Amino acid sequence: MSTYAALTTLPDRERAEALAEAMENFLPEPTGIGCFEIEDGSGRYEVGVYFDEEPNSIELALMAAIYGAEPFAVSEVPETDWVAHVKRNLQPVEAGRFFVYGSHDADKVPEGKVALLIEAAMAFGTGHHGTTLGCLLALDRLDRAGFRGRNVADIGCGTAVLAMAAAAIWPDPVIASDIDPVAVEVALANVAANGLTGRVTCVEAAGFDHPGLREKAPFDLVFANILKGPLIELAPDMAAMTGPGGYAILSGILNPQADAVVSAYKSNGFCLVSRDEIGEWTILVLRRVQSD
């Protein structure tokens, strides 16, 4: 059976979210709807709608016109076993002392590495993306410089690979959060698969908005591998939830966007420790300024 994908773009988040919500009542009934910011610095949003049968092009054109979207581009997507496809092509990743792998590569784990099992079928954050890889390298560098995280949070955790990496090298428990309940389920499964149950707590939250996070603050290290806009919005809360001298490792930032993120965090009491680029992505390590 084929799937049909209908994609369009809009100039702002509000209209994109309104269109995505309206498409829930479209006929034929969509099997999935996605709405996300396009990571090219334009500020535009894409809405993708998926169907098990071909949608009516006239009705799609009408919906696009109502919400000021570009005309939908409809394409037929052949049925593919994506999990098998990804497993064939997803190779293990080494990031400093960390080795991120799928169960199909369990025999490739080198001796002496901190091994983190992440299945190909699971949520964002396998270590292959430059943002996740860069955060792992930044964590490894902090640890080698003598820093020891005693109260760590992973905001927007995805697979929880960063939270698990911290829990694997330091003795104190770590808390991970994500706004997506499916991601939280994935994170919990990964934590169990890596034998870290009880060492990593996973909660559903937007930013720091959860009692478990507020109770554990202030943190001495916070990961936030999300996107430029949410990172800038998060800056005041990051300052409030990170203790003096504590670190923030930030990514999900396209290289041209990094200056804006650095400026927002400097305005909220952070200083820049390091700035690294991996491909088109920037990874920032910032430190909360010590109190006088």
C-alpha cells in the first residue's frame, strides 16, 4: 500500500499550527500530521500531511489559500521498511569516550568505551546528527577538564542519549525531559535497555515546567539540544535553573544563528566557554557567571 504526502510551507508558526490543526478534520482522514520550523534560518514552517489514499487536490488548494500557505505538493511515497533501511545504513558513532550503537552492532563495541545503546527505530538523538555528536564531545571535554556533574538535566531529551551519557560517567542521578510524550516513552525504553533505570528520570515537560525539574534546581549542567527559537525563549529560565558556575551545553543551532543565541544567554548571565561547528551546526558551551 502506498502513502501520499502533502507538503506546504507558511511564513509563521501561528498559521502553520492553525493549518495543521485544521487538517485533522480533512477527508480522507490523515494518518499523520507534522508541523515544524524549517532549519534554514528563514523562519518559515513546513506542514506535512500523510494519507493512505490520494487526497483531493482542489480541497488541498482551498485549505492552503485559507491559511496563506504555498500550494500543497502531493507525492506518492512507496511502502518501505524504514527501520530495516536505517539499520543497514546507521553505523556506530564514536564521540570522545562515548560509543553510540544499535543492537545490530553490539559486537562492534570497543573495549574501554562508554557504550550507549540507541535503536534505529527510536526518536531523535542517535548520535549521528551533528548536534548530538557535538554535545557528547562537549560533555567529554568538560569531564576531561575535571568537571563532575552532580545535578544534571537534559531538556528536550529525545532518546535521552545525553542524559544517559552523563549518568554513565558520573555517580549522581540525572533528570531528562521532553515536550513529546512519545519521546519520553522512547527515553524510558532506552534508559532500561542501558541498565540505567533509577539513574535517569524521564518526565514530560515544556522546558523546565515540571515539579521534578524545579525541585532539583539549581543544576550544575544542563543540556538543551533543541532549536534556536526555543533556546532563546528558554534563556531566562536557564539562568534561573542553573547555579552560579554551572554549565549549559546548547545545540540545534545552525551556524548563522549562533550569535543570536550567544547574545541572549550573555544577557541572562552566561559567558561563552566554547563554540564548535560540526557541519552546518554549532554547539555552544556556556557558563553561568559566578555571584559576587
